[in-house]
Amino acid sequence: MTELSLRAATKDDSDLLLAWVNDSHTRQMSFSKKPVARADHERWLENKLRDPNCLLYIVIDAAGKPLGQVRFDIGPDREAVISASIDPEFRGRGIGAASLRLATLEACRTAELTAVRANVLPENAASLRAFERAGYGPPRSTEHLGMPALCLTFRA
Ligand SMILES: CC(C)(COP(=O)(O)OP(=O)(O)OC[C@H]1O[C@@H](n2cnc3c(N)ncnc32)[C@H](O)[C@@H]1OP(=O)(O)O)[C@@H](O)C(=O)NCCC(=O)NCCS
């Protein structure tokens, strides 16, 4: 597999992030199914980029090509919630699991996190498997945004 690294997202990644968030499979596997409008996305990204409690990474290959994104929203007690997606072209090659692992370790180190939680739709088999491969604990049934969900936790 290609060598992966991380860089911080910037406002120049706006179009890329918008394309990824509106990818049809990503919408289908999200808790909110509606496509994201450009203006809402731009406002959202601006806020995330200046939020000290958000870490937004772009996963890149050895040539610097963006492959996906991993985001951590840090709450009280140094616990974070993770959200991620891989470019549809690069899915199913182990990049998702490796990216989740790389980004989780980096976020735990730089932000001194104690735990990271992933909320996943029960039907999102690829995501469940990728988080388990990345070292997250077994899924536990819960509710997220009013919907049945599985929560997996990484303990730093
Ligand atoms: C979830 C996602 C990040 C996984 O990335 P990926 O690069 O496709 O995953 P990997 O190739 O690392 O595969 C991870 C595991 O899932 C399995 N897998 C991959 N696609 C699968 C599928 N469609 N159905 C079932 N299992 C699947 C792989 O076989 C692998 O398991 P293994 O190691 O036991 O063989 C990616 O599919 C994605 O971006 N999905 C849309 C957004 C999303 O669902 N995000 C997660 C919510 S936070």
C-alpha cells in the first residue's frame, strides 16, 4: 500500500471536502442524508478551521495526492468524536483503516486526547471494519442524532 501521511486542511481544500461530503455513498452512510449546499459548507469549514477544538486532517500519499479526510471534534475531558471519509476512487484498498489509525494516533498525541469515539450507522460495514482494524474497541449499541447507531471507542 502507498505510504500515507497527514496535513492540516486549509480553505484551499474547500472544493475537495465538498465533493467528498456530497459523494452519494458518504451521504447514504451519514446520519444526515441531505446534500450539503456550497454556502453552508463554506461557512462550516471556516468555523472548523478556526475552532481550537477541531483537528481536520487531509490524508495524502507519498506524492501529496489527497486521498481522504479525518476530523476530530474535541469535547470536555479531552475526549473527541471522529468522522472520516476516503475518496471513492481509493476505497477498499486498506487506506481507510490505515488513515483512521494514523490520524487517531496523531490526534491523541498532539491534543493529548484520552479517548476517541466513532458513531457509525449499523449498516456501514466498511466503516465498522475499518475502525476495528484501526484499533477501536468493539461496537456498542447506542443512539446518535435520534437514530440507532454503533459506537466504537479508541482509548489512548
Ligand atoms: C468507511 C471508509 C472510510 C473505509 O475506507 P476504505 O478505504 O474503503 O476501507 P479499507 O479498505 O481500509 O477496509 C477496511 C475493512 O473494511 C472492509 N470493507 C471495505 N469495504 C467494505 C464493504 N463495502 N463492505 C464490507 N466490508 C468492507 C475491508 O475488507 C476491510 O476489512 P479487512 O481488513 O478485514 O479486509 C470508506 O468506505 C468511506 O469513506 N465511506 C464513506 C464515508 C463513511 O462511511 N465514513 C465513516 C463514518 S465516520
